[in-house]
Amino acid sequence: MADASGVVAVQSNRRSASRYGLRFVALGYLLVLLAAPVAMVFYRAFQHGTGPIWRSLTSSEARSAIEVTLIVAISAVVLNTIFGVGAALLLVRRRFPGRHLLDVLVDIPQAVSPIVVGLALILVYGKFGFFGSWIERNGLKIIFSLPGMVLATAFVSLPLVVRSVAPVLAEIGDEQEQAARTLGANRWQTFRRITFPSIRDALAYGVVLSLARSLGEYGAVTVVSGHVVGKTMTLTLFIDERLQNFDQTAAYSAAVLLAIIAMGSLLISRRLRTRSRSNS
Amino acid sequence: MSPLPSSALAVDASVPTAARPPGVRPPAWWRARSGGSAGGTSLGLGLVTLYLSFLVLIPLGAVIWKSQSNGWSEGWHQVTSPQAWAALKLTLTISVGVALFNLVMGTVIAWVLVRDDFPGKSVVELLIDLPFALPTIVAGVVLLSLYGPRSPAHINIAYTRTAITVALLFVTLPFVVRTVQPVLIELDRDMEAAAASLGASPFLIARRIILPNLVPAMLTGTGLAFARAIGEFGSISLLSGNLPFRTEVSAVNIYNQIQSDNPVGAAAQSTVLLFIAFVVLFALDRLKRWGGRRG
Amino acid sequence: MSIVVRNVTKTFAQFEALHDVSVEIPTGSLTALLGPSGSGKSTLLRVIAGLDTADSGSVYIEDRDATLLPPQRRQVGFVFQHYAPFKHMTVYDNIAFGLTVRKAGKIETKTRVNELLELVHLEKFQMRYPAQLSGGQRQRMALARALAVEPRVLLLDEPFGALDAQVRKELRAWLRRLHDDMHVTTVIVTHDQEEAMEVADEIVVLQDGRVQQVGHPSDVYEHPANDWVMSFLGPVTHFGDLLVRPHDLDLAHEPTDGAMRATVVRVTRLGFETRVDVDANGVPIYAQLAREATARLNLEPGTVVYVRHARGEPVPVAAAVGASWRPETESDEPPFD
């Protein structure tokens, strides 16, 4: 339909006024709350050129923070991707008692405060937690060590891959998969050659979301980490630590780095989502 | 980038299932051949359940269990202790206010994004999702730079309740926008044209035709925003100074309880937060179903 | 005259939907705006309703200049192809909407709505929501809703297009009866020439944003203004330089005055009629004959026959088009390449 002129054909003054009014309110709000502060942070960070930023981010603490962040985030993403694809396949392609329950459970992490996540993990995997003694006896260390941080990060980003893949799976339907099976493909072949390519973009989208979320987790990680500089300090914890030591430059540098990563992931994920939509 | 929960089962009806007459169960060999094998499902289900249990369910269960490990009354006592109670009241009041404010602003923004056009709209679209993507502590730094002690605009809200409000407005901004926007896009424009031909003014059309169709999405977004707000930590702790009884929210108090080795207190408050969040989301689920019945 | 449209032009981006269109709709009539998609018929209807504004020209509704009036003030009832129901309201509230807007009293509203519910046979459904109705029921509700405020003019935009063939036929007949009872000036947009001819008092044929012909259904069918109108309204075939109706061709074994020599290519029985495809010096022609005529002639592929144009009004094929146009193709597309 070529009509774009809307309902009221006549442009009355009243209507333009309300249109500009709404636009002003919306954009004004976004400016004050979002755009201006973000611009400010970039300005502050780059105020004295990129030199100080580079120095801050290449210090040994920063570099190890980046390293720890990457290890933790990637591990969490890998775990959640496997889980995510499996859960999506189950929820969409299979019927079983408790299916709706599973659907609801997957969303739980969204409603849990990050601090509570940390507490919950400590209560189970900490020294005095449920499995604490078993863990100690086997010489493992989960809380205050990397595994605990991986768990915390995996917790908070749990639903992301499922929720990206499931709708696409549902939308494309299983007819192609059925066709493949009638032609003799077994389950793994069907998945690898039929299902997977069709969800590839959606999966990529979910992974990017998941990665961005995992790189940026703070609250849950701050509880379960030992805050040991160089060992269990992620970039977000690094920012916190630097601020507490009045090292604004380093804090701002890391903040800007994470902000850029966040924006980049938004751009990429948006492109992936459009591509996934147009393919299905 | 809005990982808002949309039930995987929402598109239930469109998922084709092997046609079979009601009440007749296909023999095992047929099931195995068609790939709907019970074995594969069970294994997958088992693994998924295991993962979910050890990562999410057992830990959350532990929180609830811990809060009553010295008895329910002790748990309750912890929650109602003056400082914790003050933090809870503060958290809930500000969260409700913020959720409602962003309900209005979110709807306005969604409207402007869908029905209006201006240069730079695509930038705005992208910007909206930023609070979703930004680490909470970075959000805190961002707000601090403009509205903190060294603000060039000489607006310093650090150590005030306003700081909490601003931080929460920031992190909950995209929720209502992203739930309302798709509904607005899908809205049948002919409905508005029909209402106009029947004599309704643009204002009346907005109030009686458009808005009622947006209400479910608005409620969902607001509920999600509220659930997020009551648990927020990173951005608030940076801006508000966490002054007990003045600018300390529940999440911060819980953190302090953990640090000062009071797990029961921490668990009890956590249980309260969990309970509130689940009640809100459960109510939303009910609401969506009720709305769905009306088409 | 209920509606007078003068020299209306409307362009969307680069696309000219209406070009200098002038139309007069008599009061109390049921007029069909007939044309293929892209002909401008829906645009014209929306301009009359005020849902779109013309770039130039004027629209008069019952002698009042409505050109710049918003749809709220034109007192037109509009029915959409996809019904546009207020999904969140019951059938009752949908129909009552126009009255609620006018702040009519509760009793008054109830009386009127019940009247209409009876008229469209939806009394038992008044508390249901549109999602719980069938397509035909929704359209009847939409009609009742439009009629509730006693519009001066009723405009229907392909109202039966989204319905099953059977429902379409029923509602078509029902609309005609309704119009006969109520005599509201009605304009219906359709691309279905059968529908237009069955239902309308007068047909306005549109193509490419221009009026091609206006007239009674039989008029437009028997005396088409040009070859495009002729082919749009019914089957056509070539006869020399002329366009004729296949029904109007006679076949004989012996040559007669004005007859053309041709060879039978294929004989297809279509129930009560037979279609005979012949080849006249490389030009394909087809005739549609009654069953007895075919039996009498005993036609086989390869038989030589003489084709004569027996009755009806042929139209000369537009010189610009020439032989590049194949009238036997099923599409409604314009003949120009």
C-alpha cells in the first residue's frame, strides 16, 4: 500500500504541534539521560588524547583483567550456546511433560538480581556451601576462582541464546528436517546440514548478545570473585578497583573500552538479526 | 538487542507436528524412524535439566533454604531489621516510580520511533538498546561523568536519592520501548482510519483505539523494568554512595551482608526480592494469556 | 448528485495513482469502481473518504465542498477489505463506536445497535470479540458499524476480496438487497468484473489512474469504449482488425459473406459450451459455440471452417498495439508492453 499519509489527510496546526511536541519530549529525554552522559564519558576519556588510554589499558593489571574477562566470558558463552541450542530444539521440536515449565525456568535469570546470583552460587559451591566439602576434598576451588566466575556469568546470560534461536526454529518449521529424514539422514546429519544452517544467523545473534552480556557482567562476578588483581579480576572489577584507588584515567579508559564493545555488539547483532529475519 | 522473554511456546500453534489421529500412538519403530525418538529427547532433556539445576535451580533453592536455616522468624527478623527494611522500602518505592515513569516515556519514544521520521532516527534506534548492552558499572561511570562531582554542567547528584532514580531510569529505559514498538508497528492502520471515518478525533483515536491495543505490551515492559530495577547494583552503588537509611538499596545491603558474613540476612533479603520479582512476572504471564484470549 | 469528483490528481512518490479524474456518483445509486490493481480505484475511494488528500482537484459530497475536510467531518461510512475491526472491543461496542463518539444516549445507542445487529444477523454474537468471528461475520459487523451513524455515503473498498468464493457471492447478493432497502449512495471498489456487473447500477471503469468508461453494466459490456475495456470485462478474440466476443462468432463449412478461412486446431468441451481454437493464417482465434452447434458441425482438428462475425459490437484493435497483444491470456494486465 503506497499510502503513507496517515489517517487525517489535512495537516492541521494542532496535529503538527503534537507531533513536534512528542518528538521534542522523546529526544530531549534521550539526550539528557543517554546521549549526553555517553558523550561525556568519551570526552573525558579522550580528553588528553589516546596516549593515556593506551597506557592504562596496556598496563599489566589491565592486560590480565582483559585476559581474565575473555576467558570467563568465552567459557560462559560456550556453555550457554550448547545449552541454548539444545534447549531451543527441545522446546520447539519436542513434546514432553513439563515443557511449559522449562520454558518459564529458562527466563528466571532475567528476574534475579546479580548480587543474589553471587550469593546463590556461594551458598552451593562456596567452602561452607552445599557441595563445599566435596569440592574441598577434591582439591577444587570454585568460588573466589575462575570457575565460580564462569558460573556466575553463565547464570546471568543463560536465556540469551535460547531466546534468539527458538523463535527462528519455530518459524521455519520442521518440514525440511522431516524431508531430510525421509531421505535417509540420521539425526546428527539432519542437524548439521539442515537445521544448523537455517539457524546460523539467529545463533550468531544470540552468541553476540551472550558475549556482550558476559563481558560486561559486574554484580554477580563481584560477589564470587576474590578480587585478586591479576587472577580473578575482570575488566568490570578492574574499573571498580581503579575508581577506588582514584585512578580515574584507567577507570575511564576501561569504561570506554567496554562501551565501545557494547556498541559494536549492538551494531553486529542488529545486522545479524535483520539477516536472520530476511532469510527465514 | 532486547533479550526480552518471549515464550518459545508462543508460536506453538505454528509448529507442525506429525499428523496423527487423536488417541492413536504410533508404534515405536515409526517413532524412531521419524526422529521423534523418545531416547534422544530424554537424553537431551536430562542434560538440559542437569545444567539448569546445577546452575540455577539448586543455587536459588539454596538461597531460600538459607533464609530459614535458623528458622523463618529469624529470616523475617533479618528482613525487617531497620537498615534492611529501609533499604527495601527505598528500593521498592523508587523502582515503582521509575518503572511508571519509563512506562510513559517508553511509550512516547516507541511512538516517535514508529510514527515519526527525522534525520538521525536510525542512530536513536541503536542508542535505545545501549542500556541493555552496557555493563552496569560502566553505566555508573557514564552517569557519574556528567552528573557527578566533576560535572561540567555543575549538576552533582552523587550521594543523593536522585542518583538512584537516574541510574534506574537509565538501565530500565529500553524495556517498555522494545515491548511496545513491535506492537505499534503491527497495528492495523485501517482501524484508525475506520475510527476517523466514524468521527473520532485523532486524540480519541489514540485513547480508544491505539492505546488499548498497546496496554499488554506496556504492562509487560513495565513489569520487566520493575523486576530489573529492584535488583540493580552496579550503577547505583557507584552513584549513590550507598549511605545507610538514605541511599542504600536492597542489593547493596545484601552485598554488605555477604561481606560481613551474615549469609542468613543476605539470603532472607534475597528471598524477598526473588519473591517480589516472581510475583510480578507471574502476574504478567497471566495477564498476557487473558489478553490473548481476546485476540 | 451525491458525490462529484473534479479533476483529481494524486501522486505517491513517483507513482501517479490518479490523473485528472472526474466522476459523478448519482444520489441513491450503487456504483462500482472497477479496475485492475494499480488502476487507482482504491485511491479514488480514499480521496472521496478523506483518508487521502488529492494533490489537485476537488471533491463535493452532497453539494458541499469536502476537499479539505478530514474524514471525521465528511459523514462517510467506510468498509475495508480486511474489515479493520476494533480487536479489543466486542461486536456491540464496535457497532456502537460511532454513536459513542457522538455521545449518543445509552438507550438511543442500544436501540440503534440492536436494529443493526438484526439487520446483519449478528444478534447472537454481540458480546463476542472479532477474533471469534468468521470473515463473513466480521465484514457484516464492519458494515453495521459504518451504517450506525447514518452516513450520507457508503464506501466499500474491495469488501469481499478476503472472503471465500461462496461467502463472497452470498454477501454480494445481500449487499444489493440491503441497498435496495436503504438507498444509501454506495460506492464499491472491486477488481472483479463479475461482481461489478452483478451488483452495480453503474460502473466506472478505471485503468492507470484514468477513467476509461462510465455506464450501466450492460452498456459497458456491449459497447466498450476501447479494446482494453472490452477485454477487461469479458473474453475477447481477434477477428481481423477487430476485437470481438468469442460468443459472437459463427463457424460454417461453406464460405459466406465476410467470413474468414481458418483451420480448426483444437476443440475443447466446456460443459454446455465448446471452445474451438482455429488458426487463420497464423493468427489464433477462438470461438465459443453452443453444444448443438458444435455437434451439427462435427469439427475435428484440421477441418477447414469459415469464421463469421455474427452479432455484437466489435472494437478496432488499438493501432499502437498491433499484433503484439495476445487477448487470450488470462491476465488483467494492460495490453501495452
